[in-house]
Amino acid sequence: MRGGLGSVADAGQEPLVTRLTMIWLLLTLALLPVKFAMLPHNVNLVDLWIALAMAPFWLAFLLGRQTIVSTPYLASMWLIVLGSLLSTFASPNATQSLIVLIKELFLFAWFVTITVLLSRLSWPNLRLFLLVWMLIELLHGVVIIGEFVSPAFWRAISEFGGQPVTAADYRPSGLFISSAAGDYNKAAFFQILGFVPLLLAGLSKRVTLAVGLVLFCSILATGSMGATVAFACGLVVGVTALAVFSNDLALLVRTVAQLVCGAAVLGSLLLFAIDKSQERHLESIIVGRVDKSAGSRFDLWSRGLGVAFARDKPLIAGIGPQNFREVDGRSNQLHNDMLAFFVERGPLGVFGLLTLAGFAFWRAISLVQISSTDGRNFGLTSIVFLATLVAVLVESLTHQIFHARELWLVLAVQEAFLYQARSSSMHATSSAELKAS
């Protein structure tokens, strides 16, 4: 087994085991956007569902002697854990830091688990997984757009989730309603990651374009400036990577033409589908908040740097995970993953985060290189991973997304595709050598 993924092919599994695995995976997808039923310490329903099967899966891994320790992300995870643990001793609220650390260990274990499971799936089952994920993203996007078009629908969804709302809170967030105002930035980030299953599932171009327009409209409807900018940056990088790796000018021209046509269709739909009040509302939540949002971010980051370089704090350690609020005395987090790691986990935690991001980009580029030179693999649609990681990087500059389950799901799917692409390439090479001999 290579790369720390499962060595048993899906065809060699018992049918019942395969079915139970698929049920667990698909229900995990269905619960990802459900954020209105929060448990103590911000535990979600999806965490309970994940925990339900973690022990049986790991028992199966151990009994089957699966090699799962060589995934490159493990080194980064241990650096993050070590930096977090050291910082906990300097934390004003060590209990809070330990809770965060335990939750992150659980998150890392889930990432390894789902990476192994996805890598063992046959292509039909993996495609089913992608299709269900894409469908959930589409339905959630429709809910967000419905909330934007109808304030009454938005109010009904919010009250169903147990959150009283007022007109001042009016920003659609789908099922991300763990707070009174709704977690619209997290909802927008969730919608961005929906382009991964959309482009990998092998749908027709018309269907892909139609679903992509719905996802993009749902991002706009949340009014998240960070997500909109992140999507634009990812799109630019994706088109640029297509030009670099495809060596096919006609393909590049067709792709750009399709994007232009899609933008024209979207503009026309928005022009005729929304009234003046909705147009003003969209403008106010996206453009009208620029000065206020930017000013609050700069002030927040300045306070964070002040805490990081305080003389009474050890240089090697941070103030402990999730402890900036305690030290700052206000209710806001730092809204920047890199700065939050530096302030709360110290240089060791930052180094762990940087190496994790580096591994992710390295794996994405490796997958594109394999796919662009071997037509039997997944083709240039694998560029979506590189584009998505750029969008993630940009999003992390203004929001803290490290704990987002859907982000780690993207990394797990990337590992599964890379494993299968390498296996296919190695099989093709071996077959060619046998024929030559």
C-alpha cells in the first residue's frame, strides 16, 4: 500500500461492508450543512454521526493491517498538536484550549479515516459519493437563494433552527444558523467547495454550467465579500492552470468562452429576476460593508499582534487555542487563520499550518501533472483542487476556516483521486512493459 491509503480494492470487499460504508459516507455528506442543532462546545450533529462509526472503522483497519501512518499530512498535524499543547500551558483558560485540542485530534482522525475509505472505493461508488455531495450543495444553494428572494422564507428557516431574527440580521445563510444573525460566511465557504464534486462528477457541460451558476448565485446571495473574492481568485488560477497544463489553445478558448457566456446568462437572470429592493439589498451587503468590514478587521488584527508580542508571554508559545477572546476581552475571533495560529499556538503551530498548506498544494500539483499526461486518469478537471486551494487560502485571510469539516473532506477526496491516479498510471506502465517484453 502506498501513500497511507487502503490497500484493499472495493471489488474485494464484502457487499454488505461496501453498502454500510457508503451509507455512512452519504449521511455524513447530508449532515455537513446542518448547523442549527448545536450541542455543547459547538459540537455538530455530523460529529456525532462521525463518532458513531470511527471505532468500528479503525478496528477494521487494524485487523486488516492497513498502512495508514504514511500520509504526508500527519507530520503537520503533530506539529500543530505540539504547538497547541505547549501554548495550553501559557493559556489563561487551559480548559478551553484542551477542549479545542481534543476536537482537533478527533478531526485529524476523521480525515485519515475518510481518506482511507474514499481511496478504497471503486470509481462508480466514488462518483456516487461526488454526485450526492454535489446534490446537497445544489439544494443548499437553492435554500440560500430562496432566503434571499423571500425574507419570510429566511425568517421561517431561522426560527425553525431556534434563532430569533430581526430585519437588521437579513443575510441568507441556508442551514448555517447556529447564531441569531446566521453564519453566512461559513455558508458561502461551503458553497465554494461545492465546485469540487461538480467538476469531478463527470456531468454534461450544460448541467455543470447550470449547477455552477446556482452555486455562484448562492455565494453572492450570502453577501460574503471574502467568499466572492476567494472564488474569483480560484477561478483565475484554475483558468491559468488550464492554459499551462493543457497545451491546448482550443480547449482554453472554449473554457473562457463558456465562462463568458455563463456570466452573461447570470447577469441577464439577475437583471430580470430581482426587483429594485433586492438589488439594493445585494449591493448593500456586498459593497456597502467594505469600509466597515475592512476597518474592523484591521483593528482586530492590530490587537492580535499586540497580544502576540506582549512581553509577558513566552516567545515559543501562544496564548492557547481559542483564547484570544479571553485575553482581548471582546467577543471576536481573529478572522485570519495564520494570525490566529501565531497568536494562539506560537511559531510551532504556524509552521505546522504552513507545512500542511504546502503538502496540500504539492499534492494538488502532482495530481494535475499525472492527469495531464495520462488520458486514462481523471483529466484536467483535477485542476479544480488547485483552484479550490487558492480560494481556501484567500478565504483564510479574512475568516478562520481551519476546523471546517468540508475543507478536510476536499483534502481527503484529493488524496483519494491522487491514489487512484497513481495506481492507474502504475498499472498502465506495468502493462506496457509486459507487452514490450
